[in-house]
Amino acid sequence: MSATTDATVTGTERSAYRRNPGLGIANGALRMLGETLIYPTMVLALFVSQLTRSNLLVGLVPVLASTVWLLPQIDAATGEPGRSRGLAQGVWASAVSAAALGVLGMPALVVGAGRPSVLLVTFFLTYTIHSLATGFAHVPLGDVLARAVPVDRLGVFFSQRNLWGGLLGILAGFLIYRVLSRLGTFPANYALLFVLAGASLALATYAAARLQEPPRPTTAEPIDLRAQLGAAPRLLRQAPVRRFLAFRALLSTAAIADPFYVVYAHRQLGAPDGVIGIYIAALLAGRFGANLVWGRVADRQGSRLVLQLAALLRMAIPLLALALPPLLRWSPVARLEVVDSSTLVYAYGLLFVVYGASLSGQALANMAFLLDLAPAHRRAACVVLVNAVLGIVACAPILGGALVDRFGFQFLFLLAFLVGLAAVLASGALPEPRIRGAAPRGGRYLLSRARRLRG
């Protein structure tokens, strides 16, 4: 909060502003708890897989999670100046999002497992409403928090929010394990998770509602989406932008198998439902621990290296899914008599540690690399272009489900590995944007670039 603003508000308002960081941290951490309890590529994917044998519908779950919520954000980002998109809209949308999760659990409690088609229809309907409402809440609440927390405290605010959110997320993993292992049978145990997630999001909404919204700056202008998309052809003529787009498209396409790792563990390895909680805790521990490493790497070497290492880890995920079961069943290992079916199920959790570390690297470096790469006057257009491409690529898990139905899990994992390998190779063509004029290392591209510079 600026000194000018601080001088013009009343003592009551100052007290409210001082509460904003704590309320914002509570909002973010509770949202993390709620969203982890229904982690789309794991909890919801496994839930749907037990209602239908269609893996295409399983693949639809993360597509809804990653695309539907973007639609209202595009509308919010491109709205007319002065159109109200403040705290009230964010709170109401958050309340609808929380209520949808509560409603999501009701049919599972009332109908039971006897009518899976009814559960599927109500699930996809209410989850779509939840995703839309989450999207409507995201932009206004993010805008309010950005203005409600003093600039000199933003670093501490986000670090505390991530810390408590990560800890509650890991706690959610163990809560999932207990609920799915010991509290009720399918689908009532999942219904309990949905209700708990809705309660957590309701508490997050209450924290958001108690925020004191600062005055809106009058200089803010909406994004002209049509103009930004019109700049796409000029951006695509720039080789660094094309290389980054190709890399990001391949890296995101490698997520084609993401919702099927837990389904494979459940159907093929015999993993009980509750183990998914251990897998989620492993994923979040990997993500949380890797954050400590990625920040130092980015500071010393730049975002390019972080993206390359994240791509390597992404490539390793399907490789572990393919290699771990036969490795632990290999006769020299089996003769040790320390490996049984439960050992395999828990060893499979290593895959999710790697998964979390890869997601952490991507989250840290993707936007940082793009902002460093694009000229200041073209950054908005570049972000719009990349998000448009990634919005299309995000539908890959639907194709993944169709491939599992036709060819099986191993085929899909091999394909995900090959796409990840292609992303690793494509990362070699990325420049390091923090070093002006830097070229990709290695290969003929570097040699030809050196010759052009000498010429």
C-alpha cells in the first residue's frame, strides 16, 4: 500500500489493510487444500475410471480442469473499462465453485454405485460448473490480492502462501489415504472427499470475503484480444518465438498420459484406492522440494536450463511407468524375496515425485522465460499466442484415452516418452533470453550461427 493511500484511509481501513496479507494467505492455502482433495489427474480420474471402462471419459476430466476455467478468464481480461470485476464477483464465483463440489458429492451418497451412468452425468455437469466458477473467481480475486497486499510485502506474501498451501496439500494426501482406505466404500468415500473439498473452498471464500478491497487504479486498460491475436503472424516470423512455441507444445503434449498413471496402478498393479493419497503426497513433496533447487538454478543459469531439466524429468515419468513393474518383477530382484505386490505399488510412487519436480520447474520457468524472450511491447501478444496454442494442446488426454482403449497403457506410455524426448531435443534450440544475442548450444545450429556472426 502506497504512502498516499495510507494517508487518505481511516484508521479502521488501515487495520483492515493490515489483515489483508493474512487473509490472502489463508485463502490461497485453503484453496490448495480443497483442490488437492479433488486433484483432477489423480483423484477424479480414478473416480471416473471406476464408473466407466471408457478411458476417453477419463481423459476428459483433466481437459475440463485445464480448459473450461480459462474461458471466463479470457472474458475477464478483455472486458470493458469500468466494468465491475472486483471482490464481490470473485467471492460469489468462489461460493458457486465450493457449492458445486458439495453438490458433486450428493449423488454418490444418494444413488450409490448401482447407477454409474447417473453418477457420470451429474459428475461432468457439476464439475463443469465448478471449473467455470473457478475461472470467474480467479481474475478478480487475483487482481484484488495484487492491490490489497503492499508491494514491499508481496515476496513474503507469496512465499508464505506457497509454504502453507504446500503443507496443507501434503496433509490432504494423507487425508485422502485415510478416507479412501478406511471410511466407507465406493462411491461414498469419494463423496466424502468432495464434501470436504467443498468445505475447504467455502472457508477460502470466507477469507476472501473479509478482504478489504483497495481503490481500483484509473489507469488500467483492458487487453484488446483481437489486436493481440492480430500480432501473431509477426511474432511467428521470429525464430526464437517459434522454437519456444514448438517446445511448449511438445512439453504439454507429453501430458497425454497424465490421468492414466493412477488408473494403470489401480487396474494393472492392484493398487488400492487409498494409495492415491500417498502418490499425491509424493507429488507435492517432489514439487515443494524441487522449488528450492529450481530457484537457484534459474538465478545462476537462467530459465532455459530449468526448462530443459523439467523436460528431462517429464520424459522420465512414462519411462518409470514402463520400467518399474518389469524391473521389480525381474527374476534376480524377485529372488531377493523383499519385493511383493505392495512393494511395487509403493515403489511406483517414485514416478509422482519426479512428476511433482517437473511441474515445479515448468511453473517457475515457463512464464519467466516467455517474459524474458518477448519484447516489452509484444509480451501481451506473446502470452495470448502461447496460451491459445496450449489451450488446444491441453485436449491431448482425450486422445490418450482413445489410445488406451485401442492399444493399451504401455503403448500410451511409450508415446508419452517419445513426445517427452522430442521436447528435450526441441529445448536444445531455445536461446537464453537473459543473454542478449545468445544462441542455442551445440549442433549445426550453433555452428551456422557462429559463421553468420563472423560474417
